[in-house]
Amino acid sequence: MGKLVRDKIPEIIRQSGREPVVTVLDDEGYRAALMAKLFEEAAELREASGDEVPGEIADVYEVLRALAAVHGHDWETIEKVAELKRRERGGFQDRLYLA
């Protein structure tokens, strides 16, 4: 079973002397693959520690940017919506856990 990879991965594989098998996804397949990738990257972030954490957060961030774009939203819009929600409902800095 395959998985969604970053755009330069096939070239990196070629540079190592191998030939990747690559398919370009249609819109529906791309959305589904992005959602699967989000869960994959979130799981990797969950298991990361120390110096691995920033890279895993960056991977989640990149998938979120792609999801925003595939749904027709630029990242600036997402940031504005996030800021509005922070102002209205707060963030997560207080570490509140509702039981």
C-alpha cells in the first residue's frame, strides 16, 4: 500500500539509484490521502521526543497547509480564523482539562 509523500521524495529516491513508482492522485484521492497523512504525522508527533518534536510539528503543519489549499483556503485565512477563535474561546495555554 502506498502513501502520500512530499513532492521531492521521488527525485531523492532516483538519486539513490532506485526508480519510484508514482501515481498522481485525483482530487478525491488527494483529500483522502491528506487525511491519512495527517493521522500518520500526528501519530509520529505523539511518539516524538526532544529534538524530533519540531520536525514532526513541521510535518503536521505542512499537511494542514495542503488540506487548507485543497479545500480552497489560503493559510492567511486559516490564521485569521484561528486568531478569531482564540479571542472568542481562548487557546490551550492554561492546560484546562474538562472532566
